Amino acid sequence: MKTIQQTWRQSLTAFALLAAIHGPDAVARETQNQGQPQAAAPAAPHRLAVRTFKVDANTLVAARQVDLSDYFNGSLHQGWLPSTENGTAAQKNLPMPLGVTIFDGVEFNVRGLVQLSGQTIKGYGANFPEQVPGMKVGQKCKRLHFLHAAGWANYVEEGVQIGKYVLHYADGSQREIPLLNGDNVGDWGGISTENPKHAAIVWTGHNDTMDLRVFKTTWENPLPDQLIETIDYVSDMTVASPFLIAITAGSDEPRREPLQPEPVAQERGSGFLPVVAGQTLLLDDFASDTALNTSLWTTQSRVLGALLANYTSQWVDPTLSFGPGGMQMSGIGAENEFTGLASVQTYSPPLTLAVTVEGIIANGNPFELLLVSSDLSSRMSLSGNLNSANPPYYGIWVNYTGSGTTFHMGGDLFFSKPTTNVPYTIQLSVDEAGNGTALLADTNGDLLCLRTGLSVGTAPFYAVLAQREGQPNTVGTNVAVWHRASVVQGARKTTPAGHCTSTAQRSTTPSPTRR
């Protein structure tokens, strides 16, 4: 006797094959013929031409991480699947943390994905390749770690091969790694009740259409002394469609920890800026927005009112515009003005708020990033005055609960030589004990400054993207472009308090507010 699960799976498989061969309209006709209510017929299949995507994160590829840049054909955060009755392409994205991230003890460089074809995705009009041959590896290793998953794999029986990796060695030999559904790979949709037997679920999240998961599979290399020249990534063209996010070559050498440098004594550094691993709580790629995402941000919030009163400033509604570069914020152009956005939700430690922001026009502070409780009792901020003609207020300043400096003051000079038209990456991190870390990097991922061991507090925090002006030497327009923002449930490990000694300076004047 068939179980309900078997009947459900076989029915879905039949419908998926029907859609793949005859188009989605055939599914509606078939369900009507079976006496089922007829669903609204989806739009005609959208013919999606495969194109080369710009990678999602501009991070360096370390020696052990296979560079897939030339093979990416999908954008994680913008979406890559065809629009269907279940959602648009943008709604079916994969909002993983970008950059070098540790999953299950292995560093992966998460920047894009390589999508293969299958019968279902092909039936929906997506023209992805059946195989991607010759992905360059060029190294020896004892094992390979794959970060991957598949679409529509829930419609495939457990143990069925849906694809494979074919390794080509320098001596001419080959090895195949079969991708077996439910064994070493699984469906990216989190509706399955069964987990793969030989793959670890290393990331979970959700998009606008479903819960999500991604898997790590480790394969022991039988020829560790032979150079692996290339890997072919091949679909078996079942109803499932495998996709690959990253490959890391493993060895028995100790794993490099994520960036935890000693107190920084210079203003340029490592060129290695990983992202803190953890569940993504907020993610907004402003370049893909056409208007403010009001499910994430608001301009009417109690915490904004508290900040306004603390700064003794006038509120100005932010002027926002959206384009390929991100979200442009302006509106501040006179003394003692303040504007900004606050997150709709609060977030409890451990957490890391990360943004990329660029000051375009600076008279006061074109950008200010804050983690702050509703009553301002717990706080951490980074304020950017990028006007070199505005001493002694010029620079990027850090302030926090235990700084000994009132909130409306500047705090400590964090970085002394910022400029306009440079995208800066900022991370504000708070651990379970209320210890904070502030990090600043440039557009190349080079570390500019790091402060750890900051006494911040553990109250739930709002994320605030702001702009303000106090009494600067020159009064005028301020404009910033916010490229992206995220909040991750995880924090950097804090070490004894350090700072950029070449730039550290306690503000003794009414600093960034009085600009």
C-alpha cells in the first residue's frame, strides 16, 4: 500500500514532468481532468537567457577557495529563477551572508551561484546549461567541500542521482562525485521532513516564497598528491536542478580563523574581510529596491524621536531616491538638523549590523550608523564627517555606552582621513555579554580600523541609518548612498580593547554633532 507521502511525491513528480514537457498550463488541465479544482493558469513561460552576473560580494578569493567568478550565472540576493505563479524572480532569492563565511568549520567565499538545468526549470523557460565544464581548480587537496543545493529535488525519490561533479587530474585520470538526492544534496526549500544522510545543513533562512536551506558536502580525495586541474558540473536532467555556491579545497592544515587581528596600528591592512556567520535577520540590497522597503524600515519611530531630542536638532524628512547604485539619502543642509531611517524591529545580541555606505557630498555628517535601544541606554555609533575643511570635526568617530562621552558628542576619532566617493564597509557587532566591536574597511576589503571590547549593553537594538549636521565650519548639503545593509544573528569574538593608534583621539570639543 502506498503511503500518503509516496502518493504526494509521485503526484508532484508527475506534475513537474508535465510542466517540463508541455508547459505549466498542462498541470492545470491535468488537475481539472482528475476532478480537482482548476487553479488559475500561470503566465506563459518566461524565456530567461543565461547571462553573466556581477558577483554579489567583492571579496578576494583565498588560495583554498575555488574561484567560480567565470561560471556564475545567478545572483543570490537579486534572484535568478524565472517568475512563475509562485513568485517573481526577485522574490525567489537566496539571502545568505555574502563574502568569506565559515560554515560548519569551513571557509567558503559566497558571491554568486552556478545554476544547472533540469526538466522543471527548463519547462518554465529558463535556459540554464545542462553542464558547466572545465571549472578551474589548479591545486592539490585532501578533500573538497561543496556548498550547494538543488531546486525541485523534493519531487525526486531519495537516492536518485540528479547530477555529478567530474574531476580531471593532471595525470589524465578522472573521478566522479555523484549527486544523490537525499544523500549528499537536498532541496533548498525547507519543506522536506528528511535531511540528507551525508550532507550538513549549514545555513537556513527564508525569502518571500518559502523557507530555505543550503548544504555542505565533503568528499575525500583518493588522489591527494595529484593536481586537480578542472571540475565539470553536470546535471542529469531529472526534474531537479542542482546549483553550486562555492567550493573550498581542504587540507590537514589548521583552519584560518576569521579576521581577528591584533589592535591595529595602521590605517590599511589585511585585504581579508569575512562576514560574520549566522542567521540573517535583516537584509536589504538597496540597489534592487525601487522604494523604501517599509517592512524593514520606517521614518516614524520612537527611537528616532529619542535621538532627535538627544541631539537637540530639528527633524527633516529624508529625501530618498533609488537606483542601480543604491539608496541615496539627502535632506540635511542647515545647522542642527537630523534625519534617518530606523529598523522596524529590534534585534538582541549576539548580532552584527553591517552596511556599505558612500558619502557623496559632505558638509556635516552625510552618514551615521547606529545600534541603539529605544531609551538610548545602550548604544554604539559610527559617524562620518568627510569634509577635510571641517577641523577639528573631520574624520569617522566611534561612540558607545561606556565611552565616557555623552551620546551627542563624537566619542573617539576612529579613522582620520576619510574621503567622499569611497564606499566604506562598516560592521557594528555586540556579543551576548554586551561587548561591542566596530570595524571599518574600504572598497577593496582592506581593514582601516578595528575597535574591540567596547562596553555597549545587551538591550534590544534598533538599526538606524542617519544623517545629521550640527554647527560645521561650512553649512550646506549632505548626500550619502547606502548600498546595502544587513543584520546577522552572530557577533565577532571580542579581544582586549584595541584601536587604530595612528588615528585614536578622544574628542574634547563638541565634536561630530557640533559640525
